[in-house]
Amino acid sequence: MFEFVRILQLHCDSIEYTPTKKEIKSAEDITPETKKLDEVVVAFIAMEQGDDSETAKKAIGEIKTSMEKVGCKKLLLYPYAHLSSNLASPSLAFSLLKEMESLAGDCEVSRAPFGWTKSYNVKVKGHPLAESSKTIINESAGETHEGHPHEEGRTSEALKSESKIQSFWHIMTPDGEMHEVSKFNFAKHEKLEILSKYESAKKRVSDEPPPHVKLMKKMAIADYEPASDSGNMRFYPNGRLIKSLLERFVNDQVKEYGGLEVETPIMYDSHHPSMASYFNRFPARQYNINTEGKQLFLRFAACFGQFLMANDFQISYRNMPLKLYELTRYSFRREQSGELVGLRRLRAFTMPDCHAFCTDIPQAVEEMTKRFDLSQNVLKQVGINESDYEMAIRFTEEFYNENKSVIQNLVKKLGKPVLVEMWKERFFYFVLKWEFNYVDSLGKASALSTDQIDVENGMRYGIKYFDENNIPHHPIILHNSPSGAIERVIYVLLEKAALDQKEGRKASLPLWLAPIQVRIIPLKEEFLQHCETLADRITQKDIRVDIDDRNETISKRIRESETEWIQYSLVIGEKEVNQPNLSVRDRISGNVKEISFDDFVANIKEQTKEKPFTKLNLSRYVTKRPQIMV
RNA sequence: GCCAAUGUAGCUCAGCCUGGCAGAGCAUCUGAUUUGUAAUCAGAUGGUCGAGGGUUCAAAUCCCUUCAUUGGCUCCA
């Protein structure tokens, strides 16, 4: 385990406390009396096992830095054991506390008594930096980290507040101009407005669950698995088929782009040096597994495995940009339970993750443009168009000043206004990040494709390439997910379908993703053999076809073919048995047309060309099939 | 994670306020029907009322705890 000084820091109008009784034997010897302080920063502090002078020094340094930011000179150190379940011994904690007091330097410092139960009254100020928690890590790297992934719910307010207070929001139009968000005319860009105001948005009154939740069950795609953890879904045969096709499609596209597909472990040792350093950078929430004395965590992206792999490669500048790719099944993020909904936000999800190792920023920028096209194309091919998503782009001021045209070029490529976030300083490992967000009918924004320019992890993981003079350098790394999580793609497709339904159009999935593409309905039992032969012929053409052999009326079976979103229904009766042409009911028009077998097949092939195919993932006969959902 | 709502048959839901035999439609099964493009008819099966505890002669119903889902907040590397 790591050790920490834990600090909850509050900028207060006032605090009043009274020591009531000694909590431990070694409590400080004082006369209990009520103290009141005004205009003060209160630091509630807990020392953990393993803390030493070094961490105490870092802790007080952190506190002083933030005090300067809020412009407060008065500090109260308040021993507060409840911040930790891994406390240092009282004697050590007390001496470290006194050390912090002595190191406070020029500010007016006081300290609440140690080892006493105290009652207190506190009035905290309302500004963004008034409340923050800090976790000072004691480890050899000698860096100060904010937040720690081993601990649940302990996120770094300091980091967040800083990034918030120093980021500037704009809208960039395709002509490259920046506009104030407040002055921009969103008349033709309602979804972008929702995205822009997402953080400050007023309460959205919506007591409805997102429509895709019903559809994912009704269409027997996916469902919750009560025996697992929340956010870990089960996928029924239909869902597995859809997901599998999407996965294959994205894989193919990334390979065409030049990505080398690899496979890496889903769990890693928390104590591996690169690991500890990387994920301590973020207030992550991940699943932990303790086994045989090892502390493992489940990956939340494919970065780890690919970086460790690249670390072992001998890379020349001639090999650059080097693209490694993996589709994770799964990535795990232990999101807050209140955040999980249907297929929109999961704790276990499948995500394409393609890293490009580049020599320098110019190469990275050039490569990023290619990946931008890749991402747009992937989404378009699966049925998500530009009009369906809004782009956000975030970068440091420095990057903007040096690469203005790069950013303008991306916005121009998209051809519509984009939300811009600019940071004064770099807080994350990347200098630029863009993403496409789907804004659903309830006003929720979810990121799909994304790419980042990472300037930190090349060094962190010790990844090196050799230049023309055989001098080693750390690469710039791009992190691209061309489609975003596959489950989220299904969520978008279902939300779009639900919207179609709501607005009176027929809901459907793209034909290449439809679990059943053609349904054959025999008019009578005696035509079943003919149907079987026909189904064989259609199957041979790589088209998913089934036969509704139930003893039900034609009307009923047509109706169900419709409600199952099956695009083509073929009724087989006397007429069809005695002539070569097919009577095809097209769900889109609702009309029945008589066409030849070859034309029918050619039509379907045209609609599904250049898309992966997989065989029917259900019994061919409806009567042989368990009913999964109504 | 916090606040709130919801949880009854495989599915959609009624019953709960005001405690007193566990309900409907669809699905499933059986039988009849052999159908020409969006729901054929009849009968039957089906429930530890999310789980655990409490109050009561008696709990789906009232109270407490807990789990899940959904909404809002927060979060979203």
C-alpha cells in the first residue's frame, strides 16, 4: 500500500471548536477552551502509517500554494483522524503535525489540540476553490499526486477546481473564428448548445428513462445481469451478433488505416512502477483484485498493455508513426452507481483503442488528421452521421498558439461549430483532445470517437525510438478510439431508432446489423419444404434468413415480422411455389413487390456491401426458438 | 457516492392510500382452425408480491434495513 497525508481543506468565514474529552491516552495536555477564528483556511488532517517529514513538508507546501491562490493568510491545522482507516501512530502523527506547524512560515498558523474529541461549527465560503481534498503520497518518485485510485470516492477536488477555474470556453466556427459561448447564436445548433451548457445546465426535468433501455430488452439485444455488478451487461444472441459485427467492422477499418492488432492482459499489478505512476495521475475508480499477495486492477483502457509492449520494441524513426490497436473486451471503470444507465454508461465495456507513436508534434498532428477522418468514416458507416453528433475540442493555450491552423483545420473538416475548451496550463497528460458527442433526446451528452495528443506517457513508460543519429527519444502518443465504446454505439443506434418511432417513422437497424434480414412465412404447412429450400438458397448468399413456421395467421406473422424490425418478409403460398419470382414485403414502404430471386439478393447485397457478415445466430425455425423477450 | 421514485406471473401492468382468498392482457402449453401481407377462437399452466427483519389474530398492503432499476446532483483521464 501507499501512504498518505490526507487533507480536507476548507476556506472558511469562521470556525469555532471546543475540545470536549481526551480520545486517546497520549492526547495533548491542554486546558479545554472554545476557540473562534475568522477568515481562515482550515486543514483537517490525518497522518497515515509510513508518513514522514518528507510527506509533512510536501503537505504544508501544497496547503500554502492553495492559500496563496485564495488569498488567505490564516491557517488552522485540525487533526482529524476520520479521514483515514490506516492511521499513523499517535506519537508520529503528533510530531509530524507539529513539524507542519513550524514549516508554515509567514502565514498566521494555529493548531487544534491533538487526541481530543472536539465539537465544531464551521462556515465555509462558496467559491470554487473553497473546498478541496488533497492526498499527499509518500513514495520514491517524489512527486505530489492528487487523488488515489485505491481509495473509493476520494477524488481530488483541487485538481478539478483548478482545471475548471482556468479553462476558457468558446465556440469555434468552421471559418476558424472563436466566439464567446454566451454571445454565440445557437439558433441552428441546439444540440451544441446543450453540450456547451451541459455543466451549468439547469435541472432537466425528465422522469423518463432513456428510450433505448426498453428497446435493448424488447429487441432481445442486451439486459442487466443481476448476478454481476451493476453496469456489467448480458448480451443475448441478437446483441452478441450486432456487437460482433460492429467489432469486426471497427477492427477492419483500423487495420486498413494501418493499426497492428494486438491483445494484452485485462489485469495489471498496481505495484508495477509504470502502473502506479500512471494511474495515480488520475482519480480513477477501478476494480481491484487481490490474489496470492498481489494487488491487481482491471484495466480501464488498453493503454497499459500497449505501452508496456511498445516499451519492449526496438523502434526506429523509420517505423514511425507506429500504430498499435486493441479492441478491449473489456475495459472496466467502476463508475458511480448513480451514473449507470442502460448501454450509455457501463462499468464493463468494449472499446477500440488505437495508439500511434509519433516522433514529434508535427508528425502527431499529421497523423491525428488521418485518424479524424477514420473516426468520422467509421461512425458514418455504422449509421451515425455528422448531424448526429457535436464535436468538442480541448487544448492548452500554448498548443493553440503554436498550432492554431491545426485546430482550425479540424473544425473546418467537420463543417459546423465546435465547442472549445482552452486551458491556461496542462493538467492532464495530453495537450489536445477532441471528441464527438452524441446528445440524446433527454439532453445527455456521451462521447463517441476521441483522440488525444499525449506528451507524457512516452517518458513514463520508458518508450523510446531512435532518430537519424541513433539518439533515443520518447515518442508523442496519440490515443484514438475511432468509434468509442461499442455498447455506446448500440445505444446511439437504438436512441436514433426510438426517435424515429416517436416521430412516426419506422424504427430499424442498418440492414447489415439486423439479426434477421429476411423472414419467410409459409402460408400453409405444406409449403414448408419449399421455404426450407428457399432459405438454403438465401443463406448461401450470406444473408440471414429465418422461417416463421408457427401455426398463426398471416396477419399475425407479418405483424411480428414488423415489430421485430425485419426488413423483408416473404410469404410463400401456391403462387410462389409455382413461379420463380418472390413476393417481397418491404418494411420501409409496407408494399409487396414481385421480383426475381437474383434481383432480391442483389438489392440486399448492395445495401450491405463492404460490411462484415456473420451467420444467423438463432434457430432457423421460429418454433424452435426460446422466447427471450416479448 | 448523495437525494427521490419505482420493484407484484416470462413481459406490460392493476391491487397498496383504508391490512382480510394473488388479479388482467400478452407470452407459454393443449385443442380447434390451414390462413394471401400489422394481433383467429377456446381451455390450461404460471407468483417466496426484489431480499431480510419488525408490527399485527392476519402483511403485496404499515414500519425498518438492504439490493436493483430509473430520475436529479456529482462525476465522466
